[in-house]
Amino acid sequence: MNQAVVTKYPVTDGVRRAMEISLRGVDELLPRDDWMQKLARAEATGQPLRIKLGLDPTAPDIHIGHTVVLNKMRQLQDLGHQVIFLIGDFTSLIGDPSGRNATRPPLTAEQIRANAETYFAQAKLVLDESKTEIRYNSEWSDPLGARGMIELAAKYTVARMMERDDFHKRYTSGQSISVHELLYPLMQGYDSVALKSDLELGGTDQKFNLLVGRHLQQEYGQEPQCILTMPLLVGLDGVDKMSKSKNNYIGITEDANTMFAKVLSISDALMWDWYTLLSFKSLEEIAALKAEVAAGRNPKDAKVLLAREITTRFHDARAAEAAEQDFANRSKGGIPDDIPEVALSGAPLGIGAVLKQAGLAPSTSEANRLIDGGGVRVDGGVVGDKGLKLGAGTCVVQVGKRKFARVTLS
């Protein structure tokens, strides 16, 4: 029942250009020949392709690492194709086992609703809202019922399911696998059947699920979707994938000044990967900028452009401009206009206690470590003595490049 794409449409320069955009920054695009023919058919017939991205609302906030796949959606959207932002309100009840070494606790319906309310509000900062179809997979999953679920389960074997890496590892190590977890790839795959998707996107950890969707479409007599996986964005530390648990992330709801400064904190080498995965600049523009840096231009110039673009996307141009000026002020030792005002009592007070009580250090021991590293200033002067006591009055205390407080001691 293979409904593979029939090769019959000419591959024009426009199709090749669309293919180049499709491949930008991807980990895998499978099968490439099928996708090329889908693009050719769309150009010849004027019928947009259906591009699907499913996200389970497991948390209310997303960081810029999550937007890598959204950026690819936007690129395909700008080519004129129909993007479908699928909220997995039904599959969230199961819990995605991808990359898990234990059963993931399913969310409650209330948690799912609360998270879903903010999900697209954040996603539309990347996607063109007017050209985005929003769907919920409970639309077709709830009516499926027990009979439909059994019929669906009959279309995939246990042997193939156990080829999945995380299931295989858990089984061989004696860790439990609940039966409902085996339903997750099937239900995600059934989404592709219900939506008749031409392409499904996901992270590299979603490859198995995406392939199940392709298989089920063939089982239901549909032309199978192609699949596109995007790499996981490396975080601020330049080592691990961006993650809140590793504190190497930029939240898309963070204030503009923090966002701008965090982008500038990444390494020069990591910057180019971020350009490929996060920037809306063309590959030609990025290549030209990279050549300028190789020829001697300060790489910080390129990093500032990236910080400006990302901050503008999630705030606006005015906020990005103000953040850039704020960073420049801090870099020159200047004091930002808007810093916290803190009133403390007990003067004279040791500098370690001041840093802790002003919220500039989590503890006096950490404050002492910062002082030893030369990272603490009072009114612009570096503090070299951990025994320093501040008397009554007002002063500006600075930790690193980004933390300030105007402290009034009495």
C-alpha cells in the first residue's frame, strides 16, 4: 500500500531554492527525493504543502532552544506552505517517553489547559499567526474510542516498537515500561493521518515517532509524510544542549537587557551555529558576515547583530536598541538608569552581608568568592578586601557586568 510520491513534476530553480531553505541547519530530511517532488508538485499546482509540528504543553514557558524547530516552520511558511501548530492536549495525558529512562508522570487536564494557553502566545513570536492553523489532537483522538484504538494498535508490531532506543534500553536494564507508553508513538503518528501532513518536524529525539507517522499514513492509504529533524541547540555554556535545569538557557520571556547580554556571552565559535539555527538572515548574508570576521572584523560586531535580531524578535526594535546601549554602558563601567533600590540597616555592614542582603549573591561565602575573583565593585572601584565594611549612606554595588543595586545603609 505504498503511496510514495510519483516523480512527474519538473525541478525548477525555485524548487531547488526551496530545497536549500528546507535543508538549512537540519539534522535529517527523509526521504529527500520525496520532499523534492512534493515541493515541485506544490510549485506546479499552486497547492501548498501541509507542514506539521506537534508540541505537548508539558510546561508553560519555552526557551530559545525550543524555537529552532519553530524557525524552520517559519522558513517553510514564508515559502507559501500551510503550517499546522498542533497542541498535543490528548498525547500529554499519556506523556512522551522520548529520551526517558522511566515512566513520565502524565499531566492533568487542568495542567495541560493552563500550559496550552501560553504556548501559542509564545510561539507566534516566531510564526506568522495569520498563516498558522492551530489544532488540538483531542479533536480526533477522543472520538477514536476503544474500538478505534485497537484497530490502530493492530497496524504496528511490538517488535518494531521495541527497536526504539529508549524502550530497548529500559527493557534490557529491567526498568518498567507501561503499556500506555507504547500508545504514545501510535497516537502521535495518528495525528499525521488525521491532518494528512506532507512533512512533520521535530527534534532529533523525535525521529522514531515521526517515522511511525509515516508508516501509519501508508497503512491508511495516504501518501506518506517526509520527516525533518532539527539539532538541539547548544546552550550558553557551549557544551550541553540548552536546558533550564543546566541554567544555560535564554527564556523568550526574559527582559530585553538580560536576553541581549546573554547572547553576547556565547563563544565566537558557537555564534555561527546560532546564526544558522536562530537567525532569519539568509545563508548568503551569514556567509558574507563570517568572511568579514575571518578577514579581520571584530567578531563582537557579528555577535551584537545576532543579539539585536533575537532581542527584537521577542521584544521590539526599541527594546533591543535600549538593551544594546545598556550593555555598552555596563561594559564601559557605566551605571544603567534602572537598577534596584535596596535599603539596609545595621551600618557599618560587611561587604559580604551587603551582597547577600541586596540579592547580588546567594550567600556570604559566594560573595567572598566573587570578591576574590575581582568581580565586585562599589561606586566603580574594585573591592579587594573581604573585610570591607560599608558605612551609612548610598552607594552603587556591582557584581560582574550585569548585576547592580543602589544600596542605602542606615
